[in-house]
Amino acid sequence: MDLSLAQVPQGRVHVIAERCKQCNFCIDYCPTDVLMYSDDINAKGYHYPIVAAGKETACIHCRFCDLICPELAIYTTEVTTETSGGD
């Protein structure tokens, strides 16, 4: 296997703040510690997760947060980067 060709996927975190009930699962189980709680609260009175400062590109699109959230309040999408072909 040529490790120089291996790429770690990059993801983008999306939060539906009004669905969050501050269960802490997404923050506890994120392997790259991308998430933290917002200082703001939603209409239900809960702090919802946001991407921590400086961690904007740290999401590896593992989807743990998608799978563990009981309220379906968070999900990730894969970020694709275009490489120049030069042809």
C-alpha cells in the first residue's frame, strides 16, 4: 500500500440547533474533538454543539455524531477537494 496516496476524508458538521437536547453524545464521542457547546441556547433551553474554534477542518467525516444523536440534530457531509489535472 502506498501511504502517500492515502487520504483522510474531510467533513463539514451541520447542526439543527432546535432539535438538540444537550445529551453530550456528539461531543463525547467525536474522535477529533471537533465539537463544543455554544454559549447560545435553543428554544428548548439547551446549549447546542458548534465546531470549536480552530477545528474547522478537523472533521474526518466518521459520522459518529450522525449515528449517535438520538434527536437527529447533527450530521456531517463529506468535503471534496478538486485537484488540478494539468492536462
